[in-house]
Amino acid sequence: MSSNRTFTMLKPDSVEKRNIGAILEKITASGFRIVAMKLTQLTRSDAQAFYAIHSERPFFPELVDYMTSGPIVAAILEKNNAVEDFRTLIGATNPAEAAEGTIRNMYADSISQNAIHGSDSNENALLEGAFHFSEREMF
Ligand code: UDP
Ligand code: MG
């Protein structure tokens, strides 16, 4: 996976609230091409590994509970400057601080249940994409 790709998860609250269609429409209308996509559910060890960098933070147990509470949509997306442009599209971690029109501004309820994940670097985009998809599932 090259540096024009990023990785996203539509988190359990987005699936539960039936916001998958609206959020994917916003993503594709913003110029991202879907390279790979699936409905799946994280195990506790998946979530603990995915968010290992936050393992010492007070919100970690709640984060793992939330991310394993139901299915997610995992996807690899492609666009020039994908990582940075996608972080701009999703908005700040806390939806109360997310800019008008961003996905978290429109669809997130709280700093913990914040609708969507976006990779924070090209390196993490590669690792996170490879965690969920094999080469033959990438188009
Ligand atoms: N999170 C939380 N409380 C916080 C900060 C983060 O529950 O005070 C959760 C939230 O779901 C967030 C995830 O942990 O998306 C990862 O945090 P990070 O700081 O990496 O935010 P992101 O990169 O998702 O914007
Ligand atoms: Mg992050």
C-alpha cells in the first residue's frame, strides 16, 4: 500500500445508527476511491493491539469495550495526500471541537463514540490496512 492510501473504520456507533451509507457517500464525494472494504467485528485482542499506543490512558478499557461492542466497516481509501486529507474530512477527535461539515461534527456523539477512525500517518495506514486485508482483497 503506497502513501496515497489511508485506512478507516466506521465505528460501532455509525453502524448501529445506520449511518454507513451517508458517511460512505461523503467519503467518496470528497474524492476518495474505495480500495478495500468489509463489515467485520474486532475481538478484544484486535482492539487492544490496534489501540496499543493508548494502553496506559484512563479511557483505554472503555475504548476497547466500545470498539468491540458491534460490527464496524473497515476500509482502505485512496486519494492524493490521503492520510492528511482524510483527517481533515473526519475532523477533531472530540466532535464538540470538530469543524462544521466534518464527519465527526455531523455524526459523532462524544469524544469516545466518535463515529470514525482515520490513520494518523502513512506508516500506520499501511500497518492498519494490512491488519484487515490481504493483497488480493485490495483493488
Ligand atoms: N478516545 C477517548 N477519549 C479520549 C481520547 C480518545 O475515548 O479522551 C478514543 C476515541 O474513540 C478516539 C480513540 O480513542 O478516536 C483514539 O484516540 P486518538 O487520540 O488517537 O484520536 P483519533 O486519532 O481517533 O482522532
Ligand atoms: Mg489516533
